[in-house]
Amino acid sequence: MVIEMTTRRDVLCALLSGIALSALPWSIRQARAATPVGRILSAVDDTSGRHFIHLGHGADATGVDFPVTQRCHGGCQRPGSGEAVIFDRRPGRFFHVLDIANGQVRAHIEAATDYHFFGHGAFSPDGGLLYATANHIPSGEGQICVYDARSGYGLIDVYPVGGIDPHEIRLMPDGSSLVIAMGGILTHPDYERIKLNLDTMQPAVVLMDRLSGKILQRHTPSNHQLSAHHLDVDSRGMVVVGYQYEGPEWDTPPLIGVLDSKQQTYREITFEDGVQRQLRNYVASVALDSSSGLAAITAPRGNLVAVFDYSSGTLQRLVAVPDVAGVLVDGETFVVSSGRGGLYRVDPQRDEAVLLGSQDQRWDNHLTRIGLA
């Protein structure tokens, strides 16, 4: 049985209750474009707060909505198949296997005894193995749970990550390693999402051999309260990491880390102080465009999308989107979702976001592009 809990959206709605939509730029509230963004997978809520898995076409949110009892989070497509999976939001007990072509749920896979998921996973290049970030509840230690997708998603191995709170995980372009953002925050399902170790947390960005579980690289943020939760990888093996700062709200620490996996170097990007303050110490999602060298991060507490060159650290555009959530690359632009409803196109050459549609969907933090095998 899955028990519903207080969600990030509940908290953000309270934080944003004093911000009227009329205060946002007119162009965001009024402009529309019918340009399609392809098939996407995401977790959504309806206007009554009920939870769904959405699988459909992005521009108008047409498609299939599967009802679920607990809010979901990150998804990924299985290579060489017609399947995709999406995970319950931390501390979730299930991931869900979807038939993309037929629009059906094939299976609900429960976490092993004494484990819960952190909301993200990644497949091996051939689609045979699924790697899921998980927590061993009795010890609080982070693990990567390895599932055999060829045999009904049975659990076949567990890799320790040497820390707490592994969150988003991606396959590196070499096909043999995984990169993991480790938040370092200790939680327990009995205490919902209460953070139990803010004074002693140890976030990290970890590169792991996917076949042996050996840790190949470990990098740490400049401040122990910079929780590394979300990331994306480009075709060259560059990784951009988004932080969520757990220290005093008046601080303005860097919120972005950049890992050059080939050179084994790690650095951080800090924008000018005024921009850092506007981001309000919270990055929800990251997307990289390898062709342009631009990245986009979403900052829901600041209602902003920041687009920047991740090699130089130069900010290219700061665009307002209410309660902005997920982001993906779409051609030479980015598409972002909103927890208040709506998908928006963010063009690095324009100051305003363009509303694409689907205002009845309350989107979660992540968008996953889906293709037909």
C-alpha cells in the first residue's frame, strides 16, 4: 500500500501564493504557439490534485494519463524496445513499466524489502539492465539497484555508492559508466521528507563503472550543504549538476557544478549576485544541448529558467516561467513545464517564454522525450 505524503508542489504553492499571475510578463500569459515538441513522459497532477503518469504529445498534452496513488518523478526509455519506466517520487516504493506504443501499464515493480527509490533510473545501452537510485532504509546508505529488464525486472545486484541520497542517474556516452548526483541528505520513510542530517550532510557527484559498481571518480561541491540532486550529460561526457542549497536562505552560493569526466575536473558556476538571489537556492531540473554548448536549469522558487554556456559559465538568458519544473532540449530551444500548468518554449535568443498549451496539467520536475522503437 502506498501512502500519500506532503509534496513539493504543496510547499511551493504555499510559497508562491503571494505571487499573482498578473505580475508575470504579459507575453508569458498571452503568447501561444502550436509547435509540437514530440512525445514526452512525465508525472502530472490534475487540478484536483490527483496523481497521473502522462504519456503523450507535448504541445497540447494529448495522450494517455495513468492514475497512480503516489506522485511520480523521473522517467527513462528502454533502448531497443517499446518500453519506458517512471519512478515514484522519493521515498517511493514502485517504478512503473509502460508500453509506449499501446499506451498501457505493463507492470508495477516494487522495491526490495528495506529499500525505497529516489525517483530516477537509467538503462544500459542495450536496454537489458536498469539502474535505479535507492536507499537502504535500516542503514540510510545509498545504493544502485540493478534490475534485469529482460526477465521481468528482477533485482540481480546492488552497488553501494559510498554515501547518502543518490538521486538522478545518467548513462555516460562511453556506455560503460554511470554518473550519479548524490544529495547527501538523510531521510526516512517514517518521517516523510524531513531532513535529518543537515549539519553533517556530504553531497557528491560520482562516476561509477556500471558492470562492477566500482567508483571511478568522486567530486564534492564547495559547500557541504549544496545538495547535488539533478544533472544532465552531453555527447562529450560533460556533466552539468544542479544544486539545492540547505543552508541559510540569505546566502548566495553557486548552484551549478560542471564535471569534465575525461579530464576528471570539477568546477562551479556562479552568476552575478543579483541573478543568484533570484534563483532562490534551488535547481529542479537540468538539460544540455551538445550542439550549442548551452544548458538550461529550472528554478521553481524563483520562477525562472537560466540558459547559459556551460563551458564559459556565461549567462545567456534569464526567462520567467511560473513554478517552472521540467526541461528538455527541443531543436535549438528548450521546452519547460510548469507546476501551475502549461508547457513553454524557451528560446535562448528571446527574453520571453512562449506558452505552448496544456494548462490543465500540473507538471512534475522532469520531462522525458520518448520515441517509438
